[in-house]
Amino acid sequence: MSKGEETRQAILDEAFSMASCVGVGGLSIGALAERTHMSKSGLFAHFGSKEELQLAVLRESQQRFADIVLRPAFRQPRGLTRLRAIVLNWLDWTREACLPGGCVIMAAAAEFDDQPGPLREEVKNGLLAMRRTLAETIAKAIETGELRPDTDIDQFAFELEGIYQVTQQSRRLLDDPDADRRALIAFDRLVRDNAVLKEKE
């Protein structure tokens, strides 16, 4: 990695941490310059504009999510074992990523849902990619015979996303110490509702 690339990554690391607390829309070139001990012109030299910095933060968040949540889970056998690994890693990802203010992606989804433009499209594409990954993993659990053939894959993925979102809200805003436990109870119930019934011998 060149010196320029190292500097750019250092700026991105700081911006990623900041965005967790103030949101991607709340990123300030001035505050970031102060925290990185750089000039504003120095920051612009690496990113060109505030929007390019914001896009870079969203892409960095997606990359780290893949590294922390998805890649380790995909080392597990396909089926429910892999799906459960995704859910466990997903619930824990903000802690593993050292995000002091929570998930950058979910915060950005709320920030930009009604604001057309490149930032909204970046968030939308990232969330759609995650939904596809969930759907593909659920489909594998059907192929392995662990979930019923008539399982509504899209509904299953939709409910998993809901579990994650309410867990984050309960954990961070409502200070619910049982949030993670409740999330796993909800996940296990969702699995049971769609599981292949074992015939009694």
C-alpha cells in the first residue's frame, strides 16, 4: 500500500467511526480534518467532494460487513448452520466492527430513504444485496431438507431483517439487556415455523 493509500484509508477509518455516531449525512469535512490532523484541502485531495467521502464510507461499511458477518458464516456448512451463523454474526457485527454509535448502513437507510441520488442508491443496493444473500442461504436450507419446500423465502428474509432492526433499536435506544436473547428466540421460532416435520418412528 502506497503512502497515499495509507492516508486515504486512515481518513476513511476515522470517517467510518464518526458516521456511526453522527450518520453519513452528518459527516463534516471540518470535523474530520480536525480529527485526522489534516487540512480540508488535504481531505479533498483524497476524496474530491463530501459526497465522494460519504459514498466511500458506505462502501467501506459494506466491505467490513462482508468481512465480519458473511465470509466467516460462509465457511460453515450450507443450510441452517450457515444461516444461523449469519444471524449470530449480524447481531454482533457493530461490536466486532467497533462502531460506537451503531450500524452505519441501517442509520444511512433512515437518512437517505427519501433523498434521491447516489447515496440513496448505494444504500439501497447494499440492502438488496444482503436480502439476496439471505434468500440464497434460506434456499440452500430448503435444498438440504431442513426447511419445507413451500417455505416463503422472501417472507423469511423479510422477517430476519425485521428481527435485526428491532434488536438494534432495543439494544441501543431502549437499553434492553435481553435484546439479543429475544432476537435468537424470534429466529428459532421462525425456523421452527418453516422446518420439515420429522415423522415419529
